[in-house]
Amino acid sequence: MNEFLDQIYLGNTIRDYLLSAGILIGGLILKKYISNFLSWILYRCFRRYGKTVGVKKFIELLAAPFGLLLLITVIYFSFNRLSFPLEWEMAAEKDFGVRFVTIQIFEGAIIFAITWYLIRIVEFVGLVMAARAELTESKLDDQFVPFVKSAAKVVVAGTGFVFMLGAVFNLDVVSILTGLGIGGLAFALAAKETLENLLGSFTIFLDKPFKLGDLVKVGEVEGRVEGVGFRSTRIRALDRTLVTVPNKKMVDFELLNDTEREVRRAKFNIGLLYSTQEAQLKNVVVEIVKAIDDHPLTEPDPVVRFLEFGASSLDILVIYLARTPDISEFAKVKEEINYKIMEIVKRNGCDFAFPSRTVYMQKE
């Protein structure tokens, strides 16, 4: 049996081939279980802070990058037992050739897996912070957490990319960073709009003109804020369309925050027929004032005045404030008061005027 296992083919014994295949197959079979187990052990370190998210989500996030890292390790140890035949005259590891390229690919894959793993860690920390932010009354942290999480991901990915350039392509990292600093001005000019939007996002977080969920109007866009990113703000319009507005526009344009308003104003005219008597008109004005004052959601002292003699009606000006920022509730208040006004006009023997013209014909 030993003689069979010691037979050499292409510079390696059958025993070496079997051990290499065993390591590879065993690693592939156990990769998932080992990845989940190691992720569970790592979760024990974060258990105190990650109870709001749970171990299941933690393993779900880290299983894939951890599995990739284990797979690369298994492949390395599996094929590391084998050697190329001497008669192939392969180049040394430090010289360009199959061995050199293989090692560089392996190092690049390791850096990629570690970077992916760290990004998933950032994702988990972001979920924990978002869950804690939901427990607070302030809405600022709800929109700040996704912003910081995205920034951390960019930093981790950029750092991993720079390390990959240095390890895989043997480039001088210091020179790369210096070159990025020198080319920063050219990049800033080329990405002027992007940088303006990025600065706009910082202005939004510092100035706090709105919060997530606020009903705002910017230019022609009106809706509720769903999220603030590096470049843009997402607004769910009143027709349920998702509109992406550049942060520069959110800062430069006039922004109306309807959620922050305390009252809404109603202003309109009522036109009565010219046949209305003075006493009737006075009673209508007094009763409309009382009806508005009696409503539980209106401010006291509304403005109700016989304003002017219109083209075809006696016009009464009505102005009042409703103590509600919600547009649907405001519409309900207006509806209830409008019904009251119709009742008052009819009760006083009056009627509403409409645009009309009287033509007098004279016969000679």
C-alpha cells in the first residue's frame, strides 16, 4: 500500500495528491459550519451591544465573507502541498511567472475577503446604532446613522483598495497617497457638482432644516423625506413617486417645512346676492365668526368682514387659522366650517351669488 502511495506523478506522490484533495473536499464540506461557528463566537464579543439586532442577523451578514476567507485558506493549504515538476523549469516565486501570479492572486483575494468582512462589521454596527436611534425622540440621529455608516463603508473600501494596490501590484502606497493629494485639485474641479452635493449633505446635518418623515416642499417637489445620502435626498411625493433631489438644491432653494408649522391659514371670499338686506348680511357675518370661534381646532378672533361690492355679489372676506400642521386634518376643518357657513346663509334667508349679467333692453 505504501509503495502505491509513494509513486510519483508530475513531481508529487499519490499520497500528496490524496492529502491535497482531502483538505480541499473537507474544507468545502465544513466551510459553512465553521463559518457560522466562528461568526457565533465573534458575536459573543458584540453581544452586549448587539442584542437589538440579534445573533441571526450577525451570522447572516458575516457568513459570506467569512466563508470566502476560509475557502481561500483551504485552497492555499490544499495546493501548497503540491509542487511543480522540476522538468517544467517554472520561474521562482519572486520572478514573473505562474508562481508569482498565483501568489499575487491569493494575496489580492485575502485582502478582498478581509475588506468585505470589515464592511459587513460596519453594516452590523450601523444596524445596532439605527435600532438605538429609533428608541430616541430625536429624528436627527435616525438620518445621521445611515450617513455615517455609508461614510465608514467608503473609508474601509478605499483603504482595502489601497492596500491591494500595494500588496498585489507592489506599488508604493505613500506615492499613491501623495499623488492623490496632488491630483486632488484636478479631481475637485472635475467633480464640482458631486462635491457641492456632499457639502450640502453636511449643511443639512448641521443646520437641521428638516427631519426624516417631515413634509417639505423644494421648488416643485413636495412630499415626505425618506432619507439623506452623500449626494441627494430622497422625497416620497404626494402621489407616492420617489423623487431624488440633489443636496445642493435642498440647501440653495427655498425649503418649506410643513411639518414644523404650528397652524395653517384659510382665506377665501363668500359672495351673496345683491338682494341681501343689510340686517341679513350683518347676522351672517356675526354667526360665521361664532361658528369659527366654536370650532375646537381654530384660533380665536377670525377675520370676517363685509369686504366690497363685487361685480355680481356682496363679498365677505373670511380668514382664520387652524391649529394643525397636517394637510388632511386641515382640509377636514375647512370642510366642517364650510358646511356651517352654508347652513348660516340659508338660515338667514340669503343665497350665494354666482357670476351673472343683467341685460336691459329698451324699445324705442
